[in-house]
Amino acid sequence: MKKLINDPADVVAESLRGLAIAHPELRVDHPNRVVFRGDAPVRGKVGIVSGGGSGHEPMHGGFVGVGMLDAACAGEVFTSPVPDQMVAATTGVDGGAGVLHLVKNYTGDVMNFEMAAELVAAESGTEVVSVVVDDDVAVQDSLYTAGRRGVGATVLAEKIAGAAAEQGRPLTEVAELARTVNARSRSMGVALTSCTVPSAGTPTFDLPEGEMEVGIGIHGEPGRRRVPVAPAREVAEMLLEPVLADLDYTGGDGALVFLNGMGGTPLIELYLMFGEVVQVLEKAGVQVARSLVGSYMTSLEMAGCSVTLLRVDDDLLRLWDAPVRTPALRWGV
């Protein structure tokens, strides 16, 4: 294992220390490992909290800031945060308008966010609504979930719900928008290499040279099948066929297309892949309304990518285009 670390046991804490130094507009609660926007809580605004295991950066701490998350909880690598972290995040962003929990569908995350919501409601009376994201069409159940996994649509839900909260919309409306994003989104991913968890020191799974795993999760979970490495054009077709089969993106609404790198794929290959994805979509009659290309939900240094489609309408597009100022997403400000 070759990594830029000191001790595998200190990776998350030392990464948060560096994040706080690099982004003084954020505030990091180091004992609880929670990243807050610097002005939280914002009086009268719905607070939005997300979080999960570390190793997927910039998800979630990189999306804390104006127009997106108010706080993010950082668990150990590929391990859910604990309820105490979520309680600290929730109470820290409660500006009197309630708090939305955006949760990827992984068993530990769902269970711990549920416990945290109950604790906060009992102790402070804060209204908390949870929305679980489960957009991955690769599997119906996985090693870590009951039902589909939550992956790329989480980024889109955090952006759109965050914009709505920033506009002062009420908790019920912000939560409903997050549910709409989830209902209209589907994702699929492919891995060319495994990730290596620092505490393990060896690749999570064996993937021979010349083969790739189609339908992987973001923790190295196995996908639908293992096949020989194919040209990018064929990979795009493999990823989009199950996405388009699961939800109709044709018609007048158009789609937001999110091409996500898994952490070990350079941008030159991601843009190449995006060009192939768009060609497949054009043949399928899908109009590309907006796009996002880059490594936003990673799996440490795994090589590969995922594609997420979101069927959009005018309101979702306005919220997507709304100003955002975070370490990882920044436009309009």
C-alpha cells in the first residue's frame, strides 16, 4: 500500500484538520467529526445534514456551504458515523425551521440517522425529516443494504434541496424536493481497479488485469457481472442500458447527466466517457439539460466511473442553477 498518510488510524481526523485549514469559511467540530458551514445555524432556514463513511471525498464534507449542506458527519473509512455525531450536527444547524437528514441507503447510515432523529426530537423537540436516497440500479440488495444503494443522486439531492432551503422554503417542501430527485434518478457504475482501505492495506477485491466489474458499489461491493475491459463506447452502453430501462428519460423534460469519477480516473478519461455517454443518450432520444463531470463521490483511489441521470423540470433546473459556495461545488457567487 502506497498512500500519503501518517498512521491509518488517524486518516479521518488528520484529513478534517487539513480541510479546516484549507477552508476557513467552514467550522469543524473535531471531537464529533462534524463539518459545519461557518454561519450555522442560520435563523429561520431549514438545516440540511448528511454524512456517511469517509473515503468518498468530496462527499459529504466538500458539499458543506451556502446553497448546499449545513453540516456533514464523517465516519471512519467506509463506516457509518455514530448517532452522537448526527445529534451534534442536527442541533448545531437547527435555526428554528426544522432539519432535513439526507441519507444514502446503507444499513448503518439509515439506522444511525433514525436513532439520531429520535434522540433530537426527544431532547429538543426539533422537527427532523429524513429522506433516504436509493438510486443505484445495479442490485436490488447488496452486502450493505436492504434495497438499492444510494450513490450519485445524493450529490444532486444535496444541491437541489440545499438551494430550496437557502431560498427559505419550508421543511415539508424541501424534503419533498429531495424525494422527487431520488424518485427521478438512476445510477450505474463500473470499476477498473479496486480501492484499498488504509486500515487493511490491501485491495478490497481482486480484479485481474483485463477485466472490469460492472455495477459496483462505492465500497467495493460486487456488481452485476465481471467482463473483459471494453472500449469506452461499449462501457457507456453497459452503464446506460439498465438506467434507461428502469426510468423513462425521453420526452420534453430532459435530464441532468452526472458523470462521476471513482477517485482513480483522470479527468481526460472522464470527459472522454462523457462524450460517449451523450452519444448513447442522443440515440435513445434523451435531451441533456445540464451536466456535471468530475470526481464527486469517490471510493478512495478506485479507477472507474458512474453515470447518474435525473429527469428534470423547470423548478429542479432553477434550483440546480442557483448559487452554491462549497469546497467542491461553486457557481453563481
